[in-house]
Amino acid sequence: MNNYTPKPWQRGECYIGQEWQGWFVFLGQHRDSCALDRSNFKAALELLLPLNTGIELDGDPEETVRVVSENHWAVGWIEWIAIHGSNTAALAEANRIAERLENYPVLDEHALSQLESDEAMEQWESWGMREFIRELEKAKLIEEGALDETPSDAIWELYCALIPSGEYYDSEGLNISYAINNAKRDGLPDKESAECGLVDAK
């Protein structure tokens, strides 16, 4: 057994929500889940939904693969993939997915890369660029106001150039402190600095 294997639902201590007897709990995500967990959740659901079938429970039609959304005191909300025990094909697929994740933790490399890229740009536009500029100024790497008229995409290229390993975004978000530490050690890259108007182009 591993952390990914679908497990029969069990009523937890102090649980007051809907009962899910006869269902299996598969992958979950919550408000604070990292990009990897959210990407795997979506990729697994896309693999399982084609195997969805209908059953009748208590006289009402029910899907046998579904997302259950619940409130949680610590993380605000959680979601998990529920698979009814009657859907043996979906359970078999969930076990295959679990084996894949045990061997390699990413179900869809392209989807994860796109999600990380989208979120990195959202953070960059929201707060990251301002934080990056502020830290450059605080470290005396640029003069105050030197990037005020510089386009966001040029400053982004400067930021990325300071992290040649490509780790400009991780599970915690933008890796600005890493970029600043590299700049303190190695200086600002000439090409990107010139494109930002910080030095004369060579």
C-alpha cells in the first residue's frame, strides 16, 4: 500500500458530513495544495471520468466517479476523487495511476509545466515584480527607480537569467530570494541588464 492507492472511505473522528460507505477515496487536493498535487489531481480525474458509470443509490441516480468537495477547519476546503466500489474498471485504473505515481510523481509533465508557468506569471504581475525590484534596490544592485519605466517582460527576463537552473518557480511560489542571492554573488547579467536599460548595450 502507498499514499496513492484508493482506500475505502472511513468515518473520521468528529466527522459530521455526508456518509460515503461503499466508496473509495482516491487523490485529493485542498486550498494550499502545491502545483504538482493540483496537476496530478486534474490529470487523474481526466483518466477516470471516461470510465464513469451510473448506479442507483437510495432510489436516486449517482455517478460512480465524482469529485467530493468538503469544508475543512485547517485548509478551508478539500476535494477528493470518490470511486464507487461497483466501478471495478475505474478502481483498476486508479490503482494503475497509483503505481505510476509511485514510480514517478508527475502524471502529465506538460500540464504541470503549463500550470506552473501560468501561476508564476500571475504572481509576477500581482506582487513578484515589485518584490524583485525592491530587493534589487535594497541590495544596492540597482539605483532606486531605475526600472520604473522598464516593461514587465524585460524585468522578467532579468529575473529568469539570474536563475540559470530554471528554478524560478517552486512549490512555494516565485524564487525571488534565490535570484537576489545569485545576483549578489555573480552580479547582474549583461544582456538582460542592457535590455532593461541598466547598462549600455554591447
